[in-house]
Amino acid sequence: MHMAPASVNLATLVLDFDSTFTKVEALDVLAEQLFSSDPARLTDLKSIKELTDLAMSGEIGFGEALQRRISILKPSRADIEALAEALKAQVSASIARNRKVFEENPGKIRIISGGFHEFIDPVVAEFGIKPEHVLANRLIFDEAGVATGVDQDNPLSKDGGKIVALRSWADLTGAIVMVGDGWTDYEVFQGGAADRFYAFTENVSREKVVAATTASEATQVVASFDEVLHNEGYEGRYSFPRSRMKMLLLENVHPVAIQHFRDEGYDVSTLKGALDEEALIEAIQGVHVLGIRSKTNVTRKVLDAADKLMAIGAFCIGTNQIDLKAASEKGVAVFNAPYSNTRSVVEMVMGLTVILTRNIYDKSIQMHTGKWDKSATGAHEVRNKTLGIIGYGAIGSQLSVLAEAFGMRVIYYDVAEKLTLGNARRYRTMDAVLAEADVLSLHVDGRAENKNIFGKAQFAKMKDGALFINLSRGHIVDIEALAEAVRTKKIYGAAVDVFPEEPRTNDDPFESALMGLPNVILTPHIGGSTEEAQEAIGEFASERLLNFISRGDTTFSVNMPNVQLSEVEGRHRFLHIHQNVPGVMAAINNVIAKYNLNILAQHLKTNEQLGYVIVDVDRGYSREALDELKAVTGTLKFRSLV
Ligand SMILES: NC(=O)C1=CN([C@@H]2O[C@H](COP(=O)(O)OP(=O)(O)OC[C@H]3O[C@@H](n4cnc5c(N)ncnc54)[C@H](O)[C@@H]3O)[C@@H](O)[C@H]2O)C=CC1
Ligand SMILES: O=C(O)CCC(=O)C(=O)O
């Protein structure tokens, strides 16, 4: 689509008021104010809304609808004042966040409305719009100060009025751009009074208007005012409109995250299940942020196909499903939620430990078939038993604390140096732990080197009749070897939550060699699946992603150098992600010096693969400077934030 290039000669933006400048239809709000607490007037309330809708979608004449609504409403001057106050709190989100643009461009953004000066003027005055830059109707009041009608001499009181009224502004130079949600706004463009038209759908999307809009080259549907400013070359709140940034969230990510992204104006789409490689390659086109959980594999091929991808959010702990090396090579930042479901996993392991030690699962199955088998044989307390933990990270160490509270003795093995909690004991080899553990629980991460670290040889080294628990990753354990160990009674019971092959959605089938074995509890990867954990993950991961997108903050990123950044206020910020090779920083600084950019703050942080430079500059810079920064050898991603 064409739209105007950035230029010194900015177009005049003419905004509709109801459902565009404000989120609401003013006369509907007035009707609520006057009638909603009076049961006798509820029909009138409904009539007002119906008349508004019919007029806005072009079903009945605008003039007729206006006159009819005023004769039902009959507001007093005080009612109108109260309405104006209410409307001040209902300014559309994307208009409100671009207040500065109004202040910086006096007279360039104006209002045209079939509503009334009496309540529009005070609302838009807060954005520096003068009454002479508002074209609207005027109410006629009787002696008692009650509005009885509409000034019929005003063209806006009649059908097609906006076209006539707009021509009364003799001081306009350059292009005229109409922005609005309603049919009368589209008519301004259709009638030739505006050069371009934006159908504004942030608050309401009207079918007839959207359909007409998509039919012309000079018109466009926009979900926010940011898009209008961006297209028309105005310097808005965002260097790239948020409503054009696509977020794709898979695997039933918690609604709280979806809500946060939508509240910030991003274009969010969701899918319940995971996608296979081929489907993901297709779905990821045009996506800026991808949200997944444990079942979506983000392979190098997927990353190669991702044309716009800036960040991936793993709404879980594990990130082994993402090719982190490939993501880094492309400058794609990856985030996870490292602690939000830790406790849920640990509580489940404790529960499973008790259930397995008492053989409760099999007893329950028997009861469901009518078999009463009251006996203590093979049932034990967990107190004084030894819990062996392999992988003493966030989950393993938290488990160690809870297990000790149950009276268990804890021993562990970890490849890395760890802070030992309570009375737990660190062992130098996994074999040493296997030799003593009554219950063995795996909590290593899913790195590729951990594939099948637990197999026939390891089961052979365990105590006879020990219990085995895996809530880490499926590929860590050789499932056939575990099944055999259970069958031979080497292992007295097992709880397995994760599998080498897991169904992508709840509708796909599950199969495993462990099915039907005694005292074996199988669960569908639900270690972290509590409402508390999912909500906490949604909160945490969405915040990390939003902070990265809006300000470049990489705190807690699993592949980017971690840099904590404040909001971008009153300055521009350049974010430059590059290969960690010599000379990049010098090249960046050469460009900065060449264009005489005034640096307010600068950070550089590197890791093995990547360098991340953040430069805050004051307002003035040219497009050429940005192009040269982008062209620095080794650049993986570059973007500027307002
Ligand atoms: N079942 C479920 O729903 C859930 C499963 N998980 C899985 O649990 C894993 C562990 O989570 P956290 O404790 O938060 O991770 P973490 O990264 O804090 O801890 C993992 C620990 O394992 C150690 N480790 C890695 N390989 C090892 C090996 N071969 N031998 C001994 N130690 C080794 C690491 O040094 C680290 O201390 C996650 O990576 C994830 O795969 C996490 C949450 C929910
Ligand atoms: O619940 C999920 O989607 C995955 C949980 C998990 O395995 C993790 O957090 O690593």
C-alpha cells in the first residue's frame, strides 16, 4: 500500500471524535449517565444505542439520527459538562500515548465530528487542539438550560455534512488525511474532501467501512493511531507501530500473557497446541515474537524461515526445544521463566514419592475394580529413606528442602558446583548416589549431551527395589531399560511425567513401553501445570518479552548478554546486536561520530557468540545514520526505539 513517505510537509490529520479520538460514542455515554439508574428509561437507553449504531454504519441518515437522539436525551448544561469530564478519561489508548505529537504539531491534527462542540472542545483542548480546529455541531438550549435540538444551519447536522464542513477550513496546506471509524468518515474521502482515509479499528471495527477501505489504494485499515503517524511520517511514540508487530503464542499460553500483550497494543494470535516444523515454518512468516512451551521445536530451519523474528519466549523452564545457537547466530533473543513453576514440580515429586512408597496408585486402581486389599506389605514411610537427586538446580535444591522436612536423608550429584542446602550431601559421581538412593529423582536440564544418561547400566547400579522418578526431560532416560527394570522388580515403582516422544496436542495419541506396568505412574507432562505456575509464567515471560521489545532490556535472556535498561523517555535508543568479532564497536562509534550524534548513554555487553550495544542519543539524527549503523559488518539485528 502506498501511503505517504516521511516528509517535512506533513499532511493534516483530521480525526473523527466518537470511537476514534475517544474509545466511546459520546451520546451513548450520555444516555448511560442519564438513564441507566432509571428502570423506566431503559428502553430509551436502548434506542439511543441503536440509533448510534445505525448512523455509524450508514444504515440511516446521520442528521435524522442526531436529532432523534437529542430529543430523547434532552441533556442539561450540567449533564454536558459531566459528559466532557467522563470523556476525558476515555481517550483512545494510542491517541493518549501520542499526546506529544499533538503538542509538537499545532494545527496539524484537527477534529471533525457530528457530535457537539459543547463536550468535544474541552476534551481535545487537553491535547492542545483549539476550538477553531474542531468542526462539530452545536446544541440549542431552551431557557431552562435544557438542550432541545441541533443547530440546523450547521452542515454537520445533515447527511454528507462532513464533506461540506471540512471545506470551510481555508488555511489547510498539503494533503488532507481523514481518520475515523464510521461511514461518514469514509464518505469524506469518497466525496473527495480528503486525499487519504484510515479506517480506525482500535475501538470498533465496522464491516461496511472496513470493506470499502480495503478496496482503494489510498485507504488503509489501522488498529491504532501509531500506524497513522508512522505512515504519514510523523514522529510518534513508537518508531514502529505496535499493532503491526505480530506475536504468535502456541501451546495454550496463559491468558494473562495474552492480555498483557494486547493491552500494550500488539497484534496477538494464539493456538492451543504445538506446531510441527513444516507448519511452524509457515506460521512464523511475519511474526516478531514467538511464544511456546515445551513441545514446539524451534529448529534452525524454522529460524532460517523466520523473516521478522526478534524474540522467542519459552513459557516454561526448559529451552532445549529451541536451537539456541541458531537463534544467537540470527540475533534472536530467547527468554524463559526459570522459577515460576519450580515449586509445582517439587510438590508433585513429593506427592509421587509418598504414593509410590505406599503403592497407593495400584491400590486405588484395584478399588476402582471392586477389590479391597488392606495390607501393609511393601508399603513404607518416606522418613529416614534416602532421596537421591540428580541435577541440583532450582528444582533439585528446592526438592532437597521439602524432602528433609519429610524426614528424608538427601544426597545429590550435579555436574556443576552448587550451594548445598540443609543437611543434604553432595556426592562426586552419579554412581555413588545410585548406590545409596531408595528414591531417585532426575532434575537435570534437557541439554543434548544428557540424552540417555540414564539407561540399563544406571538401573543396574541402583539398590534393589528402589523407586525412580523423572520429571525433567523424556530423552534423558532409556524408556525400554526402565520398563525392563520394573518388569524384573529391580525397580519397585516409577513415576514418569516426560517422554522421548510426546503428543503435540491433547487430541494426539500416546504410546509407551511403560503402559500397564505395576506401580508405574504416568502423567502427561504436568509437573509445572498448576494454575498458580501457569499464571506466574504468563506474568514473568510476557514482562521479559515486553521489556525487550519496548526498551531492549535483556535481563534473564538465556542467549543474549544480560543488560538491564530503563524506559526510553525523551531520547532515542539504538539497539545493535552483532557477532562478537573484533572491530564492531569501533565501527559503530565511527558512524556515531560521523553523524555527530549526541550520546546520552552507551552500553556494550558480550557473550561468546554475541555483542549487544545500546546507544541512547538525543533527538536529532538522520535516516542515513541509521542505515550506516545497520550496515556495520557483523550486524545481526538493528532497531531504533523512540
Ligand atoms: N515436568 C515438567 O513439567 C517440568 C520439567 N522441567 C525440567 O526440569 C529441568 C530442571 O529444571 P531446573 O532445576 O529449574 O533447572 P536448572 O538449570 O536450575 O537445574 C538443572 C541442573 O542440572 C545440572 N545438570 C545438568 N546436566 C547434568 C548431568 N548430566 N548430571 C548432573 N547434573 C546435571 C545442572 O548443572 C543444573 O544444576 C528443566 O530443564 C526442565 O527440563 C521444569 C519444569 C517443569
Ligand atoms: O508445562 C509446560 O509446558 C512445560 C513445563 C516444562 O517442562 C518446563 O517448564 O520446562
